[in-house]
Amino acid sequence: MDGTLTRRRTSAAHLTGARPDDRDLRRRRLGVEPFRPGLLGWIVPALVTLLAAGLRLPGLGRPHLLIFDETYYAKDAYALLIAGHELVWPDDADTAWLAGDPAPTDEPSYVVHPPLGKWLIALGIQALGPESAAGWRISAAVAGTLSVLLVALIAQRMFRSVLLGGVAGVLTAVEGHHLVMSRVALLDIFLMLFVLAAFGALLADRYQGRRRLADSSPGAWLAWRPWRLLAGVLLGAAVAVKLSALAFLAVFGVLVILWDLQSRRDAGARRWGAAGLRDAALAVLTVLPVAVLTYLGSWGGWLRSQTGWGRLWHESHPAEGLGALVPGPLRSLWQYHLSATDFHTGLDAGHDYASTPWTWLFMGRPVSFHYESFEQGEAGCAASRCSQAILDLANPVIWWAGLAALVLVCALWLGRRDWRHGAILSGYAAGFAVWLLFPDRTMFFFYTIAYHPFLILSLVAVAASVLRAGTDPARFSSRAIRANRRRNTVVVLCFLLLATAVSIFFLPLWTGETITYEQWRLRMWLPSWI
């Protein structure tokens, strides 16, 4: 039997053009040792997902109001269901909506965000009805819950640790900024979900591509990349929620090119630069068209209609030259986007809860989505004065520690050149830096949810370094290593418990519970939070 196995290995090596020792060397250099988390690798992510669902689904109907920008997106979602595009609503539309009698006009509405996020909100309205506040919020809650599962699985695979995957999942599940954005009918939670899923697909593509290189010749073609194509679909979907996702498409594209170059170099390819650029060219020729088609598909309702805003622009603006080769509806869509781009770059209206990106780093101005005050005897208020609030406030321990962790991850990346640290920083930079290009634009703290998973992953990266402290077998005895591992695990779990305790303290501000005014004031740690 041993002889048969040896002959098979030799034959396989002959077919791939690699000797067994060459293949083993490439496996080590490419880091493709299998990771088998076992049953716990599914149980732990499942448990944190249940925790996330338990925090996001109950009480979605409270308050029965269109809070903050729900007044736009929920009504736009309903209009999509009945017309395929957004419609203008009368001035008293909120009152009729809350009474269960939504009645838009027949006039098409000009909106500046692509339709996919609103279509997802529409799924909940279709299932539960527009008369239910849970109906227009349920899709966001599902998206938020799924993102907790993805964060747990991504962290588990990146750091090859079920424990660290569980830490990432719990931190995301209990974090208030993520919780609030999962319980309101805004677009940003869907943007975050698609960006995170695309990042996960690119990670899977990286692992799969390196395994294929390890088992073949260093210069082999890797033309079929299904995970990469899926990432293209997901990034196209992210852009179809909000155009700011274009930053992730660009940054992740650069990241993938660098990964391809490094993979070819680690595999020992003689002309690794040319081979890596060939991979990049294939990615551009396959992924970008998939992303574009996905994005255009989200506009299907508008394209099929004859009444959407600007839909017939091309009929009054005949094409010239090569422009005549472009179908009229697509030319109208392009003109629509030019108008929307002007709106986005020129938006500078004042707002009480507007903030600049630099204040997002330390959570200087969270957004109050809802606040209502009650006197004794109103709405179950047993004190002289009570408050009911939904404040988009992050867990201070997680958010501030996350900022410190990002600095440490940056230092670790510069010192170790660990690809994981670079990947985390790229996601954070894509979500944050794009807003620095528009310093005069009106912006809000809740935009940060797009790169929230990468802040969590930065905390996990630091936790991974903590868990490794004092475990070098060249410097410590086996007994000391066991003791250090126990100590390190306790440190990580203590941080997790502290973050959870702080979330329990702030939970009433995230879920709209009625509490005394004094209890509400106790949670306003900074004057800018009010």
C-alpha cells in the first residue's frame, strides 16, 4: 500500500511539473496549512449569531414612528413596490403612513441614492405590511444579524482561532453603533453587509488561489476564480446601495493585486511580477464587468419603467457620434448619475447632528435618531420625568479601544508586514478616507458603520498578539507557556466582559426604552453627545 501511495504522489508530481519536495516547500512558503476548527468552528459562530438576533429582532416596532431618514427610505421602498421607482409624497404623508394608509402621488421623485438598499427594505414591507414599524425595519435587523455571523467566520479564518472568531462575533453583536443601525430603516447597514461579504469572498479567493499555486507550477494560470467573481457581485451590490462603496471597490482592487503579486513571489515564480500582473488583468476583465452588471441590475425597475425621474431624458437629448451606440435608457441613467454626483459633492446644508470625519475617530458627535420626554404617568413613566431615546452611540470601550487598536495594527503591519494587518487597514481606510475628499459636505457619524467590521477586526488582531505573548518555545518552558496562555486568555476575556457590561449599561439608549431622565443624563458622558 505504501508503494502504491508513493507512486501516486510521484505521478501527481509529474503531472503538475513539481517534485514532492518542491510542493511541500511552496506549501510552507504560501502558508496553506489546513485549518480545521471542527464542530466548535460552527457552534461558536452560531451562538453569537443567536445573541445578535436576540438583541436586534425584539421590539423592532418601538417607536411606531418614521425616525430620522426612515421618512425617506421607508416611503421610497413602498413606492418601489408599487411603481418600480421612487415617487413624490404629499406633505402630510407621515401621518397617513403611520395610520396605515400610505398614499404617494403619481409624480416621479428625484433621489440621489441607488435603489438596492430600498428594495431590501421593501422586502420587509412586503412581508409584514407598511402599517408595521417592524415591517420597514426587519430587513436591516436581518442584515445586521448576518453581518455578525460573517465577522465571526472571517475572524476565525484569518486568525485560525475559534476563540478569536467568537470574540469578534460577540464584540459586534453587543456593540451599540452596530445594534442601532441594525434596528432602523437606513441604507448603511446594507452597505456594510455587502462590503463585509465581499471582503470575506476575497479572503476565500486568496486562500484558494494560494492552495492551487502550492499544488501546481508557480507560473500556472489561475483563470477560474469563483470567489473573486462573487466578490464582484457583492461589491456591485454595495455600490447599488450607496455610491460611497466605490472607494471599497478601488481599495480592494489594489489589495487583490498586491496579494496576487505576493502569492506568485512566495510560490517561487521566476517572473512573479509579470505573473501577478497577469492575474490582475484577469481580475479587471472579469470582476469589473460583473460588478457593473450587478449595479445596473439594481436599476431594473427604473429602466423598465417609462415614468421614473429622468427616464426619458435621452428622447429630448439626441446622441451624437459614438454616443449613438449607447442605448437611450442607459444614457438617461448616466445623466441621472451626473446629477446625483453634483448633489453629493455639493451637499452642505447645516444639521444639528452633522460631524466631520476627524470627530468620528473618537465618537465626538453621535446622531440622535429619536428622543421623547414624558411626564409622570405618561407612557409608563413612574418618575417625575422620563426619557425615551434612540442614540447612534457606539460602545465607548469598544470604539475608543478600537482606535488604539488601529494604531497598534498599523505599527504591527509596518514591523511585521503581516498581510492580515494590511487587509484590516485597507478596509478601514476605504470607509474613512473617502469622506476626507469632501471636507465641506454634510456628513454624519453613522457613515462609519461601513468600516465598523474592520475596527472590530483590529481589536481581534491585537487580541491575537496578546494571546501569543510569552508562548515562544525558544524562550519559555512548556510549563511557563501554559501559564502564559491561561493569563493571556483571561486578559482577552476580561476585555470582552467589560465591553459587554458597558453595552448593558447603554442598552436603553439603543433600543428606545423608557427610563428616568436622571438615568438618561447619567449616560451622557460628553456634552457633544446631547
